[in-house]
Amino acid sequence: MTITILAAAVAVALLVGSFLVNRWRAPRVLIYQGRVLEERLGNSPIVSRLDLLRAVNAHGLTSLGDVEYAVLEGNGWIRVISREQAFSR
């Protein structure tokens, strides 16, 4: 019983710690003006080129050329700003 409680406490501590680390990670630009910044993508263990393409498609865009910025947020989400959005402001 003691081992089970200890294991549960360790699991909760790891989850909370992981959440806090990811929450405070600085945003990182992964696509700029339609070009994937490979050097930044290579350092990211949680984002692949396929993840980027899926995020671009999820935002209704069909080409990387339509992307002004794609930013990996501290929470792990990828925010995509189209060229149209960037220039309409």
C-alpha cells in the first residue's frame, strides 16, 4: 500500500513538473515567411515537419508559402499566422 501511494505521489509530481516546465517555455518561431527554420525545428523534440504541415492545414492553409509565421508556444501548441492575416493588420 505504501509503495502504491508513493508511486502515485511521484507520478503526480512528474505531471505537475512537466506542465510547469512546458508552460513557461519561451515561444519559438518555426516558420518565417513561408520558410521552415530547420535549425529551430531540429532542436525541438516535440515538433516534426509533419506536425508543422498538420498545423498549417488545420488553419485552412494548403501551402507553407501561405504562412507568415508559425510559432511553437510554451504549451506545445503551434500558432499559425497566414500572410494574409499578417498584412491585413
